[in-house]
Amino acid sequence: MAQGELVFTSLTKEALAVIRYRTRDLTRQLPGTGPSMRRMQKVTGRDDDMMIVRGVKGFPTQIEELILKQPALAPHYQCILTREGALDCLTVAVEAAGLDPAHGDAQAGADKLGAKIKVYVGTTAKIGLRPAGGIERRRGKAKQVVEQRPR
């Protein structure tokens, strides 16, 4: 069967007033073991850009908002999700605004960004400074979240 979004639906009139609840989780239905038995594959991803890092849910737009408040950083960024051992790690790759990444202002802006992400998003993030043009540009919707965690 094809992959799709997991949606919960009430089958009786005694349930909540919610007709359908969209989870935004991607999965697929597996063949059942009996005539009335249905099985589901493990959740394989998300329909939206929400990131879950060490149990903390966050969106790239939250990080973008914090980047825009740092004048030494350009608005081009990517959130890279990896796994080190058993823990998820978030690295935010961001461009220095017309400065060399080794410049003191750019490094200070990156340090402030890391502290702000910890306070406002609730997770620790490594900040990777890149030179101007160091993050890939795309036409249309930019890919802000790069998933590198093993499934």
C-alpha cells in the first residue's frame, strides 16, 4: 500500500466532537493477520517541517525568527538532524552576513543564537557558521530541515 498520513476518526456518535484528527505522521497500512485485523507500519516521518529533538518539538520558523534578530547572521540556514549514540542532535548551519565566518562579530552572533535557541525552543543546538553562499539555494520552497538520522 502507498504511504499516507495517519488520521484518527470517530466511528461512534458518543466520541468527541472532533470528526477527524490529523497527526501529520507518515505511515502505511500493512496486510492484516485476520479478516477484521489491521496493522500499521512504524511512523516513518512527518508531513510538515516539525522537528522532534530529544522529545522537544520545534519548527524551523522558530529558529528563523531568532536568526533574523542577529544582524551578523544572514537569513539563509538549514537545520540538520543527526544521531550521536542514542541521542538526537540539532545543528543549525547559518551564513555569516557578508563577513568571514572567523570574524568576531559573526562568531558572537552564532553564540547568541545558540543561547536563544536553548531558551526559546527548549533544545540545545550546535551552530555551524558558513561563509556567504555556503548554504545551497533552491528555487521554490527551500529545504530547511535535513534529516540524517538513521531510520
